[in-house]
Amino acid sequence: MATREQQLEVVEQFFGGPRELDRLSLMSDDVEWWNGLGKFPGAPGQTVFRGKEEIGAQVLGRAPAPTPPNGRRVDRYDLATVSFDDVVTIDDGPYVFRQHTYRATTMGGRPYENVYGFLFRFADDGLIDRIWEHWGTLQAWETLFQGPLALTDVDEVLQTTPSVRKRLDLERPVPREVIQECMDIAVHAPNGSNQQPYRFVFVDDPDTRGELAGIYRAAMSDFVNRPRTEAPEDNVDRSSAQQQRIAESVYFLAEHLQEVPVLCVPFVAGRTDGNGPGAQADRTDTFWQASRWGSVIPTLWSLMLALRSRGLGSAWTTLTLVREREVAELLGMPYDQWMQAGLFPVAYTKGLDFRITPRRPATEVMAWNHP
Ligand SMILES: Cc1cc2nc3c(=O)[nH]c(=O)nc-3n(C[C@H](O)[C@H](O)[C@H](O)COP(=O)(O)O)c2cc1C
């Protein structure tokens, strides 16, 4: 029979022992570990793990985890950063219960904090033969297993992705890796003949951002002062409170554009405005227009959704196209070969709580069989 002191020492070693210590050496051969998550990549739905081999592979994460279908990898906590607080240890016969607050940084650099309660049962030889692990599984799932997602509900992301201007966080840097991850997702959008005829240029160089902002403001002034016609787009009623708010927000963005950490300019190959070379000069009908724009805009919208689900935001802007040639020259993308879809400021957003974007109900803009 193991003594009380021996059992407590094993538990202490289990959590506080050196990293090289093989935790499996503290367990019996027929050990069982209950863990309520049921979301280990290599063992979906499984909550009880039996024997050292299975526990080593799945729970202690020694087996290579299969890539989940969403392509995201588990963002493990970094064992070198672990600390325990509020430790409570209770023992009763062959049982030891320990609760603690666990703090660590993930390999991806994000903070992880969770409360764990472990109930251990000891065999006569002083080795652990049962473990019940009670923990904040939602917190663990969202931080460690979901990757760096701030929002996970697809319907919520689709309905709450606005044009963010005033709530772009101009102080917080945007790591290139986050943009890369969002683009890795966005390129899966549909596009004509799967040729992916687009280039997304991300600008984080301050001087170039400043020049883009200058072009944006000059284009805005051209647009505001353009000659008006009878066309509806020349006669938008700006008197409502909502339109006033949009205008105020648009001016805010124009003023601060150079401070936005990343500016994205998406390009699509070919021109549909008659300014392309050779045969392209004639390819201006709706077939060519829809096919070209349809080969870049789905990717753009996917990019905005992927940004939103990671706590970043953007605004769809087309004003720079009034001075498209200047942007083409600045970025070195030949104007006669590439059209620009707009300019997209990218930053973390101040908060995540965006309301559902105000739109007319779908029933007003849809029909069955007859328009
Ligand atoms: C094709 C297109 C062009 C746009 N151009 C601009 C623009 O140049 N500048 C700007 O600040 N917002 C621009 N917007 C953003 C719209 O103003 C915005 O989507 C609209 O007011 C609805 O706001 P919400 O999406 O935040 O609900 C554009 C949006 C689209 C789809």
C-alpha cells in the first residue's frame, strides 16, 4: 500500500516535475484516463483513453495528429510557459484530488487560462490507475483546438461582417502570418475555370500606405465634385441619420487610411473596360465582365469573412478606381493587364460585437419563378 505522502508526491511530480520526466512512468500499465473533451484530432468523440500507449499518443499528444478537415492545426500550449495558481489538493484513501488554475502561452503566442480538477486513483504499488480530468472544455476547445478563431458561428460571421472604419484598431500591429492564414482560406473561393487570375497585394510599408491614402483622398474629392446626371447613383439621398453616419465614417477612413496597418489591393487579370491590349479591347460585354469580376470578388469576400472570424476587419472601398492608373503605377502592376477591385484597409477591430448589418429583408429582393 502506498503511503499518503508517496501519493501526494506522485501528483506533485505529475504537474510540477521536470519536463523530461515521462509522465507515463507514474501510471500503471492498465491506467484509464477520462477526459471530457471528446475532440482530440486523432480520436474524435472519444473521452476514455486506456493504457499507456493510447494515453501517450492521444492525450499527451505524442502521435502525429491528422490534419482536421478545416485545415486548422491544434495550437498547443507551450510547456515552457506553464504556471499553476490557486492549487488545492485533497486526499482520501487511494484518491487524490487536485484543482488549479493553469496558465500558459500557446505555441501561436496566445494566452491560455483554464481551471482544471484532476481526480487520481492509486493502485497498491503507488502508481496512478485512474484519472478523471474535469476542465473548462469550452475554453480549451476554443483556444487550443479551434486555432486562433475569435468567432466560430458561420451564420454570425456572414451577418455581422460590416465595412469597419472607425473601429479599425490603428495601434495594434497585424502580423503577416494572420493575413497569410486568411488568404490560405480565401483562395478556395470559386473562380472562372479555376485559373485564379488574381493577385492580392498587401501593403504594410508606411510610405506606400501614405501614398495610397493620398490617392484615395484625391479620388474621393474627384468623386464628390463630379458632374451630376439624372442617374440614381448621382442622386443618393444622404439626409437620413443612417446615411449621415455612413458619410461621417467614410470621411474618418479617408483621413486615417495611412494609419491602417495593412492596405490590400486586389487585382484581376485582363481588362473589361476596353483599355486592354489586343483581343481584350473588345471583351467588354457582361459575359466578360461577370466572368472577370466573379473570379476575384468571391475570394475577396472570403478574405473579409476569414479576417472577421479572427478578430480583424476591413472595409470594401472602390474610390481609388477613380485614379486606378496612379495605384497601378505606385504598386508596379501594369494597368493594361490588371484591373483593381478596390482598396481594402485591414486591421484588428476594436471589440468583436458588431451588430447584424442593416439590410432590407430577403423577401423584398427575391422571387420564385417570376421576377
Ligand atoms: C462595391 C462597393 C464599393 C464601396 N466603396 C466604398 C468606398 O469607396 N469607401 C467607403 O468608405 N466605403 C465603401 N463601401 C462600403 C459601403 O459604404 C458599405 O458596405 C455600406 O454602407 C453598408 O455598410 P455595412 O456593410 O457596414 O453595413 C463600398 C461597398 C461596396 C460593396
